[in-house]
Amino acid sequence: DAKTTQPNSMESNEEEPVHLPCNHSTISGTDYIHWYRQLPSQGPEYVIHGLTSNVNNRMASLAIAEDRKSSTLILHRATLRDAAVYYCIPLNMRFGAGTRLTVKP
Amino acid sequence: DGGITQSPKYLFRKEGQNVTLSCEQNLNHDAMYWYRQDPGQGLRLIYYSQIVNDFQKGDIAEGYSVSREKKESFPLTVTSAQKNPTAFYLCASKPGQGSYNEQFFGPGTRLTVL
């Protein structure tokens, strides 16, 4: 199984970029790396996913290391609505504890 | 609107009673999943189904049962054998089993056993 390591918590100031790291040292060569986020008492929401190349969408960017053993979710300008728990999922369907992001005004 | 519905949002049961949580999707997705979430914790996989009339145990299946008689429905029964059933239960679906596809989640059911 791909073991996932994320910081328990991170803080950011509003309108500043945020880089959320994830280590997945045993990921297989064909598993996509997914990121989801979860607000309190809600179901997780898809953010972004990728395989080898860096990916961008309207919500975030995903930077994937060349060896695929780590990835970084980038929120370009954090807003208060981005405060959530962010999950990195290199192994299909398995969620770890995630990173709780706090955004300060 | 397409999506996943879970009902009810809050559910209270007495200890020793079985209870069934509903999950319905109109996204025409083949794969469906059930997760359990305890306070301050991540999601843990209970059961999943890739196709009608077939399902597999996840990481914490003991004390739970499921059925998949229709593509759009994947009910979860919490039996009296589940030692600590109070938790937040989330249902999800995705178009196929491949890791490319994203999961879509329902709003969840918060079960409290008294």
C-alpha cells in the first residue's frame, strides 16, 4: 500500500499562496494522485488529480515530483472559504488524516 | 440535478438495533463506496461495489453489511455486531473503478447510538 504523509495542520494568511505537501513514497506507477478537501460536517469535495505532469484547474495547481514520491497542492491565493481539511490520496479510495488548513484574515 | 443523496441527515438508534443508511445516486456511476469518519479523523473505507450485485469489503467491514441490487442504490446496514457505531457515514460514487476517476460524495449521515 502507498503510505501517505501529510502535515497535521498548516496556517496561511488570506490572499497569500499556500503549498500543501504530501509524501507518498510507495505509490505505484499507474495510480493517479488525487486531492480532496472537506469542510466541517460535509462530504469531501474533489480538488484536483494528476499522474506525472503538473496540473492546473480553476481551484488549484498540483505539482508532482519527477519520481512521483511526493506532490504539492498549491492554492494561489487563499481565501477564508479555503479553510478545510485537505486529503492527498495516492492509493485509490484510501483517505489518510489529511492537513487542516487555517486561513487567517 | 445529478448527485448523491443520503438520508436521513441525522439518525438516532438504541444500542442493539440494526439500522440501514440510504445512499442513492443519479449520476449513472458504476462504482459506489461507504466510508466512516470519527471526530477529528480521516475517512475509513467500509465497503465498495464496482458493479450491480457485487461488492467487496474495505478496511473496516466488520459489523456492517451492504447490498447492490440496483445501480443507483447502495444501502449500508449497521448491525448490532458493530461495537461502536456512532460516527459520520459518507457515501460516494465514481464512474469506474480506475484511479483516474474522481469520487463524488454525498452529504453524509450522522448516526448516534444511545
